[in-house]
Amino acid sequence: MKVKGIISEEKVTLPEMRTVLLGVEAERIAAEKEMSYEFRRSIEHANQLAKTTPEKSRELVAKLVPMEKMKPEIAYRIANIMPKTRDEVRAIFAKERFTLSPEEIDTIIEMVSTHF
């Protein structure tokens, strides 16, 4: 399969991508088309790592983005990984030039736990 060009681009969370992939899979099964190895692996990856519903993940991103030190890319990463510990949150922010206070980390963990 050759990609000729990008039509549009938008950020989505892993649970949302899982929903899209399952829809494409259903279409291909109905049309009796063969699924490539990469496509099957993508579905398997999304099934294993999606930890919540698309609605809850999108809601979590919407709540994270307004935070003071939060970039949209990091908010999506948090929604995909769903960190449970302070160390996991610190690892997500490791490349940033600032550090989060323990209160900010606890706030993020609390938000994640409510959207699990």
C-alpha cells in the first residue's frame, strides 16, 4: 500500500484510534479484503494498550490541556499511557525544561484515576 499524500492531520488518543481501526477492520471483513500484517499488528497493539473509552480519553485531554505547564502533545501522551504513579508522570515530562511540583503530579494522577 502506497501513501501518496496526507489529506488531513489531527491528534487522536489511542482509544479513539482503536475505534477507527475496528471500523476499518469490519469494512474489510465485510468486503472480504485481505488485511495486511501491519494493519493486524496495529489493531492488536491498540487492543492491548487502550485502557479506557474514547469519550473518557477525550474528556481527560480536555481537562489536562488548560493546566499551566501542559502542552497538547503531553496531554495526549498522558491520555494514551494513563500513568498511575509519580514516576510515570515524571517520565512523561522528562524532556521538558521544567519540573512539576508534587501537587501538580498528584493532580494529574487524580485526573487520570477518575477517567480510568
